[in-house]
Amino acid sequence: MLLKTILLFFIFYFLVLLQGDFLVHFKIFNAVPNLILLFIVFFNLLEKSKSKLGFLAAFLGGFFLDVFSVSHNLFFGFYVLVSLLISVFIKLIFKRYVSFPHKATI
């Protein structure tokens, strides 16, 4: 768990630097893609249903967006709140409406 947390920390740090410093120069329809949000969504979609690591990923991603964001009209913790709500929403949808087939044991 600690190794995964450290790995997530460095992944989000790299993504926020890439998003904030490099991708600003390559706007698509006058917008910069939010790599942190995409990673949080894909991470929560692809992880095991019982794992709670998606919430940690959402917290770390939101924290890095809060620290490195340049918008001064949002309160600190806004991106943490939004990313955690997205993570909870994905987990809730998967729990209620998606069922995975069980492995057959012989």
C-alpha cells in the first residue's frame, strides 16, 4: 500500500507539471486537457471494486490541482472535493448497476 501511495504521488506530480507547464501551449479548441481528472476517472474505473485506493488517488490528484492551480476565485480544497465526489460517484454506479461475472470454479 505504501509503495502504491508513493507511486501515485509521483504520477500525479508529473501529470500536474505536464498539464500546467507543457500542455498549456497545445490548446485543443482553446482548452487544456485535464490529465489529473482523466487519470482519476480511469483509475477508479479500472481498479478492483473492493479497493479504496481510488479515493486516495482522487485526494492526491485534487490536492495537486489545488496547490498548482492559478485560479484565485476558488477556495483551497475545491479540486479535492470535486475529485472525491467523482470517485464516490463512480464507485456508487459500479456498486449498484454493474455486475461482473464470477469465475467458474471446477
